[in-house]
Amino acid sequence: MPAPSVAADVEWSECAALLRDDFASFAVWCFRELNPRAPLAMNWHVEVMAGKLAAVREGRIRRLMVCVPPRHLKSHLASISFPAWCLGHDPSAQIVCASYAQDLADKLSRDCRRIVTSA
């Protein structure tokens, strides 16, 4: 039987591989990192958006518009988690995020930076 630290290392490496390969899982992890006390209500529309954004990174989709109502995790997925996930795969990537308001752009940028600099 492996020592507990070895088992924990194996468990973390499996988790890290999932977060690296599956954008939806990474987005859930980001949500919990940024909102530790808020429950995440996962739904089909979140899975669809995550799948489409992953396809953008893979080059299968070249243009994507995400049109869902407010408070449906659109900004979290597209402006926080996705840029962080892309930068994790390619630190030299150049990403532009735009917003209608400077305050919102600053908050999304801070949240993305917090994810990128987290353990």
C-alpha cells in the first residue's frame, strides 16, 4: 500500500491532468477558487459554452459569439477562465478582452490574474 503522500501526489496529478485537458472542469475549479462560499449551479448551457470555448482553443471554431442572459456565467467562462486556461497552455498567447465598462474590465482582469497566479 503506498504511503499517504504518494497517494495524494497521484490524486493531485490526476486532478491536474483533468483541469489541463477539460475546460469545463477548469472553469468549475476557477469558480470555486474565486467564490469559495457560493454554490455553483451547473447546467447544460454552461457545458455547451465550455465546449464551444474549448473548440475555439483547439482551432475548430474560429469565431464565436456567446449570447445568453445576464448571470449565466458568460463572463466567468469567456473572460476569466478561458484566458487563464489558454495562458496555462501557451504563456506567450496574446488575448484581448473587451468590455462596455472599465470597472468591469478591471474586475475580470483581476480575477483572471488571480487564477493564473494561484497554485
